[in-house]
Amino acid sequence: MSDAHRKMLTLWVINTRTRSLGDMMAQEDTAVHLQTMEWFAAEASDGVRRIFGPYLSFANWRA
């Protein structure tokens, strides 16, 4: 969870800085933002299955 918390804080800092720049993301933030968003997307689709799979039967869930 500390990894997710650290990444969420990174996104919060980038989003706050972007808002302060009139909704224009700084060039140095774009790569970090993209990588972090991709990490969250991967965790949301596959990561939770690895973590909670032993406790839940995902096969019985509707996709």
C-alpha cells in the first residue's frame, strides 16, 4: 500500500502544479504522470487479482 500511496501523492503534486499553471502540464511532469497513470490502470485490472485472488473467487464474477 505504501507504493500506491506514494504514487497517489505524486499524482496529487502533478495535478496541483498543473492547476496552478492554468491547466497546462509542465513538460517534465508528462512522463511521470503517464507512467503513474499506467501503473494505476495495471493495478486496477491485474494487480488486485494477484493480491486478493487467494481470498476471492474472481472466476465467479461477471466481467
